[in-house]
Amino acid sequence: MLRTTTCGALNIQNIGESVTLCGWVQKSRDLGGMTFIDIRDRYGITQLVFNMDDNQALCETARTLGREFVIQATGTVVERSNKNLKIPTGEIEIKITALEILNASKIPPFLIDDETDGGDDLRMKYRYLDLRRNPVRNNMVLRHKMAQAVRRYLDALDFIEVETPVLIKSTPEGARDFVVPSRMNAGEFYALPQSPQTFKQLLMVSGFDRYFQIVKCFRDEDLRADRQPEFTQIDCEMSFIEQEDILNTFESLIRTLFKDIKGIDLPEVPRMQYADAMRLYGSDKPDTRFDMKFVELNDLVKGHNFPVFEQAELVVGINAKGAAHYTRKQLDELTDFIKRPQIGANGLIYYRHNEDGSIKSSVDKFYNEEELKKWAAAFNSAPGDLILILAGVKDKVRKQLNELRLEMGTRLGLRDKNTFSALWVLDFPLLEWDEETERYHAMHHPFTSPKPEDIALLDTNPGDVRANAYDMVVNGTEIGGGSIRIHDRTLQALMFKHLGFTKEEAQKQFGFLMDAFEFGAPPHGGIAFGFDRLCSIFAGLDTIRDVIAFPKNNSGRDVMIDSPSTIDDKQLKELRIKTDLK
């Protein structure tokens, strides 16, 4: 080894020892007769001291060291006169007797420190330098610890980790596939898996009973803070179980992670029906760190000749407790917020429940004080509260109010990253209608089992069929989702029929799975957790990019290696592919 110890290991107990350290120069300070160098590695920082009186040549060499030079330094551990108790090595320093420059460094394009002057684009271009910074590296360490904790937990429950193929078959449902041309099979393509869904079901048919995998998945989707073209799942499947078994097993996994990694005793996770989540929060992944549930007002506000309310399918609002002090300027900001194209509301109605008990509304012209007091009773508002109301088409206005609720939660400091609230959302619709294609699509995926009591509705009211499906939500982010699967060929064929597949199309795309169901498929179900999302929540981050070693930017590009990129004509010819960028 080129070193005897690391830069974070030495302390006052090591005084007098001769040691050799290797690492990067963090900073240097030249004080004339003495030069101090901070040497850094993954484990910490240690101060090196060079004395002109002891060894002039060595001291002069030290003065030539620049930031990020890679060095090897040998010397004796001595007690520091000016201690730094903020770091583990702050009571000692190394009096250097030998120094070797292992590799010089150019001046880095940004400051490699906890607080850097590099912007996102620059740090992405030089990601290998950004990874030297403690905050970024600590995210990778957290990710590692979480992965190991997952493996320990599942291994103790007899889950088997099985790798599934990366080159598979393209399927028409769900997100767009990334496709890979096959040179040996001209004109044919592999797809990268959006998830190992069919393979883990086949493993259940194979009798593996309990499977898991921490696995890469790929989806060619538009990107955002919590989405990357390649991402990682904790993928799990179990045989001979019911929904309750899945919920208990994987709620325990999440609670174990919070305890082992964060030292937090997460309470028992409450459960909520999908229909209630949409009615009370306008979202299938509500942030339950704060209350602010929806209150529907149709019965109270209709019949008073206020056109906005009279024409609306739904009038609904929230109580922003303690926000009655909001100024007209702040209310105008909220109105502008909900009118943004991505939200699309037409306007905002409000009333203040003033500290003196009076109620002041933006629609006083249409509603007298007695009527407004009925509103106050509905919202259970108290002096100091601000009520915000939207009106419009039922499904749209709920989604709009959800955005306003989250904005108010942020403004009022109710979305603390160090507070964690988990929730199971159950019984999603099995199918959702797509206006563009004019047919039903699977809300989860085509292999999700309907509730047994709802199967008869497939032929009469398919939109009312509930799925045997469940999501886990933490702090308003979906971190995992799964379902009890179809394990019967007849029911799976019926499902494909209602999704618009012909028998021939279903056989071509999924015949291998339907055939497998004829050879004794056990009842089974599973769940997949978004590992990147889970890590980002544990790290208190807003984007999953910061828990991925080499992420893509919002355009799906890796600016460090300049990917994706064109390939040369020879490769295209071998693959028998022609490009047309007109």
C-alpha cells in the first residue's frame, strides 16, 4: 500500500507514530517559515506541516503544490497548538519528513469544497470532480448503506436476488422504450426494460417464491427532478400471498430503513383509498405532513347568483391556518400561481377570518355575513385563518387545488424535509380512459389483477373496476407501487381484450407469459420501490440527480461524456439503419 492510514483516521492517541498518507491537496497556507497543507481523501482531512528550519528543500516543494495535486506524505503525528475541534483529526498534524508528488493537477474549473462556486451545468460536465465534494460523496455513501440494508432485510426473509435480462422485447403499453438494434438479426430490435415485470412473474411460475433485485430500468420519457431515463428500482415479488402480506412485509422494510439509516421510528403507516385521496387532496400521492384537507362547498354556495360558482361542477377550498395576515399582493401572487398554464385555474376566491372574528370575503357582494359564517363552520376556521377556494370542472379543479395546497404548505413552512409522513394509497382504478386513443389503458400495467368482486364490471362499467393495487407515498412522493398479479390465462386474456388488444396482438406481445400461466402459475404479487427517489428523500434533496453518481441532465444528456451521440456510417451500415432527420 502507498499509505499506512487514511486522512480521517488519526487523532490524539496516535501522537509519536510515523505515518504515510496519500490524497489530494485541499488547501495550502504559506506563513513564511512554515507551510501548512490540508490533505484530503474519502475519509477526511489531515493537516501537514512543513518547517523551513527543519528542511528547506521539502518546504519549498510544498509551496509548489496546487489544489487537487495528488501527493504522498510521510511524517510523525504531533499535537497541534491551534486545534480545530470541528473535524476528527483537528487535534493533531503531521510533521512531514518526505513528500512525493504522485500527480499534478490543472486548476479545477470550480471550487472543490462543501460550498462550491460551480453551477449545475459545470459540475455535471466535470462530475468526476464534483464527486470529490463531501456533500455529493455523502449521498453516494447513503445510497450504498441503504442498498446494503435492503439486501440484509430481504435476505433474512428468504428473498433470492436474481438478475433479469437487460435486452428484452419492446411492448406497446406504458412509457416509450429505449430500443437497441440487433446486428445479427437485421431489422429487429431489442428494448431496454422499463421494469422486470414479466420476468419476475415468470420467476414466480418457476417456483422461486420470493424474488428481489436492485435493478436498472429505462424509460424514454420527458424528464423532471424525480425522473431520469435510467433509474433504479428495488423490485420484489412473492408467491402464495394476499395484498395484506405485501403491505406488511414492505411497510416493515421502509420502517427498518428509517430506523437503521436515519435513526427514526416511523409510526405504523396509515392507509387511504384512492377515491378518498383524490377527494380530500386532489392527488394520488398526498403530502400528509400537514392537514389542509379539501372542503366541498356546492351545497353552501350554489343559488346566490355568483356566476363562477353557479357554472362550476365543483366548488372546493382549503383552510390555510394562520394565514389571514396575507396582503393583497400575496393573494395576487397566489392567483398568478394558479393561473399559470401548467395549472390552468381561472381565478381564486378567498375569505379572511380576521383576528376580531369578522369575515372578509372577495365575494361579499353575493354572500352576506350569515352565509359566510356557514362557510366558516364548514372549514372549521378560526380567527387568523385564510380560506382559499377554486371552482371548475371536478377532476381539473381538484388537481389545481392540490397544487395550491402544496404551495401554501411550502409558504407556511409545513413541508419540513426532516419530517417524514408515509401513507399507503389503495384500490386504484384498474383502467383509465385516454381521450386521444379513445380506449382504456392500464393505470398500473396490464398484469394487475382487478378486485375479484369487480371483475363482472369489466363488461359493463370498466371505468369503475378497482385494481388490487397499492402505492406507498412519503412526503407527497410516490416511492413504491405494486399489485396482486393476474395468474390465470383466461382473466389475462380478458384484460388484454379490454385494453384493445386483438387475440393475435396479445399472443405476439405476451404469449410467452400467457403460455406460462397454463403450467401451474401460483397466486403472486409484488412491489417496486423507486430507489433513487427513496435515497433523495432520506438525503433531504429535491432531485434524484444528486443521489446518482453519473446522472443525465434535463435533456437526457450526459454532458460529461457527450452522450447520446451520433455513430459512424460503418456502424449504421452494419446495423442496416438509415437516419432521416428532416
